[in-house]
Amino acid sequence: MRNPDLKLKRDRRLVKMFYELYDVKRKRMDDVLKELSEDHFFLDTDYIYSRIFYCKENHEYYNELLNSK
């Protein structure tokens, strides 16, 4: 059984790393998703994208990071 607290922590880190690579370092989205998938989280790129942009809490967190610039 999955621990919801660990999933939340993982998703937060996922969003933050995406933000840092895509918005701060200005890498291409496909390169960012591939790096997150293959080097950090070992999840499918489509799953990573959906966790960031289709999960309400994660998308809100991403927008907070964008607005904090």
C-alpha cells in the first residue's frame, strides 16, 4: 500500500525540480521530462507530466513557484 504522505513529498519535489529545470534553467520541456524520468524519479514521462499539470494540488504548487519569481 502506498503511503500518501510519501506520495505528496515526491510530487512536491517533482514539481520543484520541474520548475527549476524548466523555468529557471530554461531547458526544453521534453528534455526536462526525460531527465526527471530517467535520472531522478524513474517514472514515465507522461505520468510525470500528468502529475504536474493535471493534479490540482501539484498544479497550484507549480503556479505558486511561478508567481514567487
